[in-house]
Amino acid sequence: MARVRVAVIMGGRSSEHDISVASARSVVDALDPERYDVRAVEIGQDGRWQLEPGGAQAQLGEGGELLPVPADGSPSPFEGVDVVFPVLHGPFGEDGTVQGFLELADVAYVGAGVTASALCMDKDLFKAVMRDKGVPVVDSVTVLDRHRDRVENPFGFPVVVKPARLGSSVGISIVKEPEELGPSIELALEHDEKILLEEYVAGVEVECSVLGNEEPIASIPGEIVPLASDWYDFSAKYDEGGMELVVPPRLDERTIARVQELAVAAFVASDCEGMARVDFFVRDNGDVVVNELNTIPGFTATSVYAKLFEASGIPYAELLDRLVELALERRDRRARLKY
């Protein structure tokens, strides 16, 4: 059989560029060369698209506006490609922008579509949809940059301050004293014009991976135990020995089943397909609440998403196979629609 031609997109303009490259390199290395013809497409932090190191770059106009399709007649990054695997984190990649381009290019791609990607990137809108669909979420209030002088904190202290549309704990603070609130708001507003003040939940932090299109499945959840700091910040997520993942979590079976149930419910309610990692808190009284949903989670073989499915009986290489198959299935399913 002919090999499936896969383009893996990595990098991007966000502060999570390097994390994306590490994830994508793991994907490229793990895709079976007997089954897949793989090409890597890297987006620089300046927005330039490049086919492999030293490949053709695309630029349009004197103003430096960049196109992902070369303007000099060289091959498109997606010419002849069967499936695109976007391994991009944060704005300009995980937020529906690249997904919109791939829709226009009429190419199959792994992961959530435009609507789900944009929705889940915006924690304010995501929570609004979850509440409407009956999925419990962590309480929060939204603050816009133009209203920064009217901030009210209804949660007391400690309180979490975070950008609404960013990931990897960038720009997030746990504010323990009133005098720390102003600087933490300013820090979050450096990253986004919309931020959240969120209740601080002192319970157990749990994550659960989801895989599928029309019939998604949840992995065994895992408990996050930060070691590098007193909460799950950037260092705890990415530094060597920064956290411990306990699988299964140290929770009763009923609570674990509730986490899996809500993981699938959040996935479906946000119109996700392909993959997602859903992050939870379990309160001291046993109540489970959704914190966030990541449509393109960290994707090395040792990242939480993959490790949870490994523990559930789906090893990394098989996980990639299934994601490519799901992308092709969605393309074929949607090809029947009339526009």
C-alpha cells in the first residue's frame, strides 16, 4: 500500500514555540516510515513557514506579511499531502487560525476544527459554553484590559489570575495577598487583553486524555503532583523532575469514573474531534470541576496526554496511527456535505 503523506507543523509565533518543536519532533520520529511519508514544516517566531531546515520561505509584499504558501512558485508545504498534523501550542496555531487555513486548503488535519480550537483557547468563552451544557467548571470572572481600573475580586485570597487565551501557565499568578493583585493583573494583561480572576481550588489536580471523533473515549486519568514549585507552573510542567504523574490518581473509583465522564462530556460539548486533554480539580468534598481543555496538548512520548493513553493500553505509535485515521475519517465524512 502507498504510504500516507503526513505534514507535521511545528513551532509557531507563540511563547510556546520551543515546546511545540519538541513535541513535533517526537511525532516525526515516531511515525512509522514504512506507513508514512513525513515532511516537517516549521513556523518561525517571525511567522515564516519553512519546509525542513533550509527550505523555501514565503513572503508577500514589502510589508513583510507572510503566507504559508510560497509566492515564488516553489512547492506548497501541503502539495500532495494526505494529512496535516499540527503540533502547535498557544495563539496562532492552537486557536483555530491554522485550522482555518487548512480548511481553506481542503486538506485533512489532526485534531479539533476551527470552532472547537477557538472556543477552547478562550477560557472565558469555554467556561460559558460548559456552564450552558451542564459541565461544572471552576468559578471565574472576566476582566478586559479597558476595564483594568474596575477589577473586583469576589473570591478572596488566594486567587488565580491568568490570561484568557494562552497556555503552559505563562502569565499566571496565584495571588496570596491583596498587594500582589495589581502586579499580577498587569502581568496577565501583558499577554492578553482579556484575563480571568479564578477561584483557587485547593484540591487534587487531575488530567484525562480523550481520543476520537463521533465516539470519543477517555483514558485512565492521572494525578498531577508538582515538585518544582507549590503549584503546576511552567517549571513544574517542563523542567526535568518538575512533576510526578500518578496513574491512576489516588481517588476512589467513583470519582475516577466521574473524571472520565466529564472529560468526554467537555470534549463533546466543545465540538472537539481527534484529541484533547481535559484538566480538572477534585475538591476536598469530592466534587469534580473542569479547569481547562487543551486541543493540542504536549505531545512527546513522555507528555501527560501520551502517558495516560499508554497506561490505558494505547502506546505512542498506535496513538499517532489512530489520530491520522481519525483525520482521514473526518475528511471523508464531511466530503458528503453540500456547501
